[in-house]
Amino acid sequence: MAALATICRRSSQIGAARQNRLEDDFFPPGPLLYIDFTLPLPEKALIQRIRREASLPAKLNRGRTNIGVAIGDDCAVVRLPPGHEALVTTDFSLEGIHFRLDWHSPQVVGHRCLARGLSDIAAMGGEPLAAFLSLALPPKLPQRWVDLFLKGLLTLAQDFGINLAGGDTAESPDGILADIVVLGSVPKGRAILRSGARPGDRVYVTGELGGAAAAIDSLVAIPNKKLSPRDFPRHFRPMPRIQVGRTLRQRNLASAMIDTSDGLSTDLAHLCDESGVGAELRTESIPRARVSRTRHEVKLDLALHGGEDYELLFTAPRGKKIPRSIAGVPIHLIGEIKSGKRVLLVDERRVARELIPQG
């Protein structure tokens, strides 16, 4: 065991030195020459490595933490701020469904894995506190992939001031499975729900829509194509709108909210179903993403139905003054809540058609 520990320490040092020379989004060519980058570490060694990496203080809390007891016990102990309620969300990231090894670098997969959960917290107007990661890994997966996955996930965690407080590891017979649980908090009774929209409320969305779906379209259209994350940031590096959600809650601006993980048409239908209302959107008001090196505008269908942009879709009473941007993120007025149950899309000629969820 002592010899194994020495090998792991030495190979980890070599791996760290080489990792620092890696580009952010692509593997370098050449064989893998060091032991712990050949196969995933045994469970105990893998947990020790995750624990060591996860112990770095988060940037936003400057070493202060809501974690009483983290990795190492049967349960984590997380402190909720006084007068707050817990928010809990969980999301799978499955190889072949949410990511592909030939399309996505491990850092991107780790970033996107955590971003999914953080976006749910943002959609409730909450504050993220801690994350829990469960990994099922195939035995032939290089340890280098696991290390860089964790790097992507933990970098985003530090950016938002949260800790990786626990999780689980297991062997997968086929494919990578990552399940992220994010714990957040919100002042008691102040969570922004999907069920608060009322007829007459205005409908707003943050940022741009369709950028993530445009990346998938490009990858599918040209096999073996490599895309630059800089050209498709909403797909490769989505940034959860935590500060926007927080501001909407603190200023009591939003009556209902959801994130656009499934696409505008589907997520608006979710919000309307929970609120018992309908809606009317204006085609010309839908903010379409500009993508690729040409910065061309995506098609309307992608903006309406493409998911995984992780923007915030919210409603606000007509009398509320909604700023044009929050924390540098543009806010767009795209429609109005109506009585009834239908969601309509009105084009530039004022012709209305029903917007069927296709996210």
C-alpha cells in the first residue's frame, strides 16, 4: 500500500504538471505515460483526490463556508442561513445523451454538469450553498479524463462560492454517468415559483436563445467537426444566472420564473401549466443568439425550441419596472400572460399561431 501511495503521489505530480500545459478544451496528442492517468483510481484513492481538490476555498466566500462537515463522513453537515428554507435540485449528465467524448472536453462536461444544477437554484431566486457529485465510471476510462472533469466542475463551484460537500463513486459497465445535487437556500416564503404568473403579467427572458442548440446542429451536420467554445459559449460554457435570479427576488420583481433548460416553448408551457394561464409571445421580440465566427443569428426555431441555454424566463406584473439588464445580462420583454390555457406566437404581420412545445 505504501508503494501504491508513492506511485499515486508521483504520478499525480507529473499529471498536474502536464495538465497545466493543456489547452482548456482539447486533449494533446500522444500516448499516456503515467500510471494514474491510465485507468480510474481505486475508489478510496479517487475519493482522496476529489477530497483534496474540493477542499480549496471558494473564491466568493474567501474561505468562509456553510459546510460544517464535508467529505469524509456518512453525511455532510450544511448550515442554512437563519430564516432561510432549503432548495434542493438534482440533474443527471449521461454520456451519449447530454455529452459525447468526441464532442466535449472533460472540463466542459464538468462545467456543464454543475451549471445544470446551479441554473435551477437561479430560477428560484436562491443562493447556492453546496454541491454533491455521484460518479459512475467505466473501468477503461483514463484517470486524466476524471481529473479534468473535476477541474471544470470545481472551477465553476469556486466561481460561485460553493463547496463540493460529498457524493458517491461506482463502476459503470458502460458509459459515464454523473449526477449532481445542488443545495441552496432562499429566505422563507420568498422562493420564486412557476405558479405565480397572472393574466396581464409581462413575459421576459435573459440573454439570447438558441446558441446551445446551434452548436448541436453544427456538430451533427459535420461528423468529426471540432467547434471552438468561444464561438458557442452557451453550449460549452453556460453561465447560470444566479445574480439575476437573486436580484429579481431581492427587488420583488418576478411573479414566476423557470430556466430555459428544455427550450423556450417547453419551459413557457411548464410555467403556464403551473400558473393555470396562457401566454402570447411576439416573434420579433425573441432574442436570437449570434454564433460561430461569423456571428450569424440562429434560426427562430432554434430560439423557440432549443434547450440548454440556461437563461431565465420570468413574468412580472405590468406595473413593475424591469431593468434592461441585470449584472450585465440583457433582459428582453417578449410577451404577455393571458387568461385561458393557450400559448400563441404572433408574427410581424400580427398573425397568431399556437406555440406547440417542442423543446
